[in-house]
Amino acid sequence: MSEIIAPTHIIDEQKKLAERDAPAKKVKKVKKVEEIQTAAQLPEVKGFRILCAVPQVEGTYDSGIVKAQKTKSIEEISTVVLFVMKLGDMAYIDEQRFPTGPWCKEGDFVITRAYSGTRIRIHGREFRIINDDTVEAVVDDPRGYERA
């Protein structure tokens, strides 16, 4: 490893900052608690509902031009691709309606109709609560799918 040569006052300041920030374990614990609190804020969907996250919209077009915030917002609201976060306690339980079993599982990307479901925002991220029979397809890679 190489050493960086710096004036003494800068090295002393960096040592003070390192000593002050030394209890890194405390910082990690706080971060984990914040992550747990954020995760706990996700709603516990009930019945035949599915909690889905809306994938983030790309900030540029294929040509490299940056999209306007309004354009990104419209694309996010009207998306047809969602990421399944949680299944409700009664989702896909009716064997008469779903004789082949569940149409999707947690961790799947699914295609639904545009504007479907109940829209909610948690810490700036959009989520949707949809009905289990709203799922129209499951896709492996959501990139490239957009509403026509």
C-alpha cells in the first residue's frame, strides 16, 4: 500500500474524526433498527390481496436524453409490471378459482393492468395492493416491458 503525504493538521483532524467515529458498531445497530422499522411499516395484506412494489423508472431514454420528472411520474403510475412483496393470508387459497395453484409467489415480477390496485407511498416508494386474480402474467426479467 502507498501512503498519502498530507500536512500534519489534516492528519490530526482525520485521526480525531476516526476516533470519534470509532464506535462503528453503534452506527451499524442504529442502521439495522432503522431498516427493521422501515420493513415493519410495510402493510400486512389480508384476504386475497397481494402487496407489490412498483419498480423504479429509468431516468433516461435509450438515446440518453434525461426524462422530465413529470414523465417519470406518469410512467411509474401507469406501469404494468410490479414486484410481488407479500401475499395475503387467503391469496390463491380457493381451489375452484385457482385449480392449478398460485399464479405467482413472493419475489416474482408480474404483469397487471395499468392503474390497477390501491396505490400507497411509504418513504417515497410507491407500492400497490392488488387482488390475486389481477395477475395476468409472470416475467423473469421486467426490463423492456412498458404499457402500450
